[in-house]
Amino acid sequence: MTDGADDKARDSGNGSNGSGNGHVLALVVIASCQLMVVLDITIVNIALPHIQTALGFSTESLSWVVSAYTLTFGGLLLLGGRTGDILGRKRVFVFGVLLFGLASLLGGLAHTAGQLMGARALQGVGAAIASPTALALITTTFREGPARNRAFGVFAAVSSGGGAIGLLAGGMLVEWLNWRWVLFVNVPIAVVIGLLATRVLHESERRPGHFDLAGALLSTLGMVSLVYGFIRAAQDGWRDPLTLGSFGLAVVLLTLFVVNERRSVQPITPLHMFADRNRAGSYGTMLFLACAIFGMFFFLTLFVQNVLDFSPLRAGLAFLPVSAVIAVGAGITSQLLPKFGPKPFMVGGALCSAAGLAWLTQTDIHSTYLGSILGPMLFFSLGMGLQFVSLTLMALSNVPERESGAASGLLNTTQQVGGSLGLSILVTVFGTASRSEARSQVTAFMASASPEQRLFFQRTGRLPDPWGDQVLTAGVSSAFTVAALFALTGALIALFAIQVRPSDLARLQGRHSQPAA
């Protein structure tokens, strides 16, 4: 859109200073959409044990409730942003929000595991359309300067705080209603956002462009096949024909994706973005950080509810310190970044997260929240906070203005897709370790079980507590060991790839002082 067209769209009906009631409502609509999308990554986590019981998921396949959403969200994120530029941001935004609401309704009504996973994947499609368009709408609605800066600040605050709100809201909904309401709650919100958006947002001018549908589909399907291979291996072993076939298909699809991106006129993933070592290093560090983050939340959620017997609400409250410590870490980094540069915070933060995860490997069936969980969780969270600001800065370093949106979008995509891939690997580790532990626990169980306990085992194939808790704990501990290695790998990438001096920061921050649209 030209500058003149931008000004007309911003000024029409809302006042030229960017501070009228219309602009307030527009910001509420945009921020509410982002909150709904971000919140849905964590709100479902608290409900996972209840979803597992209700729909008959195994612990390994339960990870698809998370991955089905994040894979389609991350895989189609860049395509969603480009769709808004080409077809008009307002109409694409409304479509994405309503699609998200419809998918949430279908997920809440699901009666089989397959139906829920399909609905979660459709939610990811809606999120991939709505989220990048929401950010871009800020530039359409607010003039450059204080008004736009405030809007970006609200958007960033919602993005960072949405995870904590999701954990608490998920706990309340599951405990006071049932697990289906972590999905149903999105429906009225999406309808209200869609209706308000048609009244308070202005349409952007369409831009000529090319839809790289082949690139988006090849990358998404390739990652889905790769993740499926790992989860299948966790359940049926590495020699299973479907496991091997999934890995083979993933190699073919991802190879075709790279070939397509090299030949495409307007690729969905500009491969030259990885030519800069600082930017490539930030993507690599984020990839392994996301692997650790998703694993930590997934397995701790199961542990505190299944082993420590926390209620859903208590579990949600137990995770709230994570968001507070992340905010502290991010604040420390923002203040000290000009003096020390980003590298110490990226390396130190990754090492801090790795230490927290290594500490969590010591959990057992006698662990307590205050004595064994809270301390390592805070270590991990501080490490996350130290890394986020630096990673964002490095992802946007030395990027031409016209490609800043692609650079920031790639960082978000790396986080979502990396988290899904990492979780699938950790689930494989969990499955292998828990099966090994189960074999030894069955012997101990049969030697001391009561007739009622033996009957339960014969009917369900599951060991009752405390034998079952021991199996789960052994698998979780092994998963945390590999998650710690993920975080350590991120530290090594930052140590050897990032080459930015503190004196370079003024140039980088001055050039990219605002989030990209």
C-alpha cells in the first residue's frame, strides 16, 4: 500500500491523530485476536490429562493435541501474512478469526481422538491466517509515531502474557466445567471479534503478489510426516513399516520444499535469510529453545496432575511463576543489552534453561512441588527470558525493510515448528524409557499386588499406582534429560554462530526499532 493510501485508511472515520474511540476499539479487536491465538497454545495443556482419559489417547499420541495446532500454525504462518497483503488484510483477518472459532467449536464437540486432532489442525490454519494479519493491521490503523508504538506495545504485552493467562484460564475451565470448555470458550470470543472487526477496521489496499502454495504445503506436510514418524516410533518401534515410511516421505517432501523455494519467484521461505550467520544462529537457537519449552510444559503438566495429584486449577497456578520470571529475565536483558551485547544473554540463558531441565531429571514419585519442581522451573524460565529479546533482535539484524516481515515471521515459524518436532522426539524418548521401566515394574507388581489390583491390570493393561506413577516418572525424567541437551545445543549454536559486538547494537536497534508488519 502506498503511504497516501495508508493515511486515508487510517484517517477515515477514526480521526487523524490515532487516539479516537475508533482506534481504541480497533486495538481491542486486534489485541483480543492475538490473545486468543497465543492463549490457545497453553490453555489446552492443562486439560491434557482429562482429554487423554475422555478420548482414549496414549501418552505418546496425546502430543498430537499440541502438535496438530502448532504445526499448521507455524507451517502456514508466512503464507497467512502474504494472503492478507494480496487479498486485503481486513477480510482475511475476519475469515481467519471465524475459521478459528469454527474449529474450536468442532474441537469442543469431538468424541474421538481423530476428530479432536483434525479440529486442532484447523485451529492452526485459522491462527496462521489471523495472527500475522492482526500485526499488519496495526500499521494500517495507526500512524507512525507514539500511537503506533503504543499499539505495538499492547500487542507485544498480549503476546507475552497470553501463555500465563491460558494456563490459569485452562485450569479454571477444566475444574469448574470440563475440558471441552477450553475450546468452546473461543467461539463467542471469535464471533464478537469478527463482528467488531467489520465495523472498526479499515480494508488495506491489495498488493500484487504470488501465493507460494506449493512451498507452504510441502513444508507443512513434510514436518507432519517427520513428527508422525517419531511418535509412531515411540509406540511401535523404529522397525515399524509406517515409521520408516513416514521418515522417508518426510525426506522427500522437505527436499522438494527446498528445491521449490530455490526456484520460486516469491518463496514463502526466502532461503537467503539463512546466509547471515547471526540471523541463522538466532533461528537455530530458537529452534532448540522451542524444543525444550514445549517438552517442559507438556511433561510437567502430566507430572503435576498425574503424580502429584494437582487439580487443574492448582496446576494452572503452579505454572504462573514461569511467566513472571520470563518477564524479569526479559527486563534484565533489555536494560543490559547495550552494554554487553546479545551473545552473553543468548548463551547464558540457554545454559540456565539447560541447568533447570537437568535439575528436573531428578524428579521421582516422592517429589514435591516446592522441593523439586518450582526451583528448576524458575531456572528454566529465567533462561527463556534472557534469550527472547536477544533472539528477536538478531532475527531482524541486517534485514532490508521490505523483508523484515519475513525475517520476524521465520522466527515465529521456527518456534512453532521446532516445538512440535522437539516434542515428538521427547515423546519417543519418553515411550522407550517408560516401556523399559514398565517391564521391571510388572515383576514387582505381580509379587505384591492384591487380587483387585491384578484384575485392574488384566482388564486395562495399565499398572495401578504407585507402579504406574513410577513408569510415568521414569519416562518424564528421560525426556527432561534430552530436553536439557536441546537447550545445551542452543547454547553452543549461540556461542559459535553469533558475532555481534555491543557497539553494533545502536545501528541494529535504530534500524529495526519497531516490530515488522
